Amino acid sequence: MSRFYEAGPLAKVGINLFYGYGYNFYRQENQLRADDQRVRQMACSLLGRARAGLDEAEARYRRDNIAPPTRANPFPDAGVVANAQALERLGREVGALEGQIRHQPVPENDRMTQRYRSEAGTLAALAEKDAVLVGQAELLRSMLEAAEAEAILAGRREIEVGIGAITATLRERQTFLL
């Protein structure tokens, strides 16, 4: 019989690989940690699509509303420029949120942290906060992706409230880990 069919030695090698190197794919904590990373990546993807929609709307707005300069009118209308800058600012804010989500901390896996809190419980609570984050990002994406600049400018206050809500959720997530 081949050594490949002997469960005893193979199981020992497998246990060494899982526990000896400090990582076990089957532990609930590791699955929750991977889920946390996946959910945050999903939120970043949604915000990236929202940002792309904003950038496209801004480019169309500038192309359609800012006339080429002439001798009689060398500068564009100040209101049109202010609206274009407002679209640009919203795009930067959404992009900043995406960067903040990407770099959110996760609980450390050291003995001091384990002494004061359960890693699985902490990660499960973070998953709940991240689910809210994904819902907020999806709502923002649905408002901005493929929207016209005029519609975005008309709903700018609600978009700013949405950005503020996502920022508050991120702050709440960071505070939870302190």
C-alpha cells in the first residue's frame, strides 16, 4: 500500500501545516476575517462605481456647459464653474471614502487582544457594521451611477448626507475596535 493512503502520517503533516504555521483555514475566526476583507472590498467596488459615475457626469457637464473662450467672453460663467467644481468635490469625497474603507483596521490576533475580547465575537460585530456600510455604498452607487449632472446637482444635499452617513459608520467601526 502506498504512503499516500496512510491517514495517520498524512493527518500529522496536515495538522503541522495548519497549526504549525499559525493559520488554519477552517477556524471560524479566519473565515470571519476573510469575510470582513471581502465585504470591505465589495463596499470599495460600489464606491468606485459611484465615483466613476460622478467623474463621467462631471466630464459631460463640463463638455456640454462650458463654452470655449472667445474675445467677447474669455471666462466661463461662474455658476457653471461652481457646479462643475461641486461635482468634482463630491467625486473626491467618494474617492476618499473608498480609501478609508480599504485601510480600515481589523482586530489584532495577539495574546493581549485575546485576553480582553473574543476575536470571533469582535469579527462578527464588525461584519454587522460592514453590512450596513455595503448597504450605504450601494444606495450611493444607485444614486450616482449613470446619473446626469443636473440630477446629481439637484440631489446634492442628499448625496452629502449619504457621504456623511458612510463617514459616521466608518467612525463607529473604528471606535468599536478601540
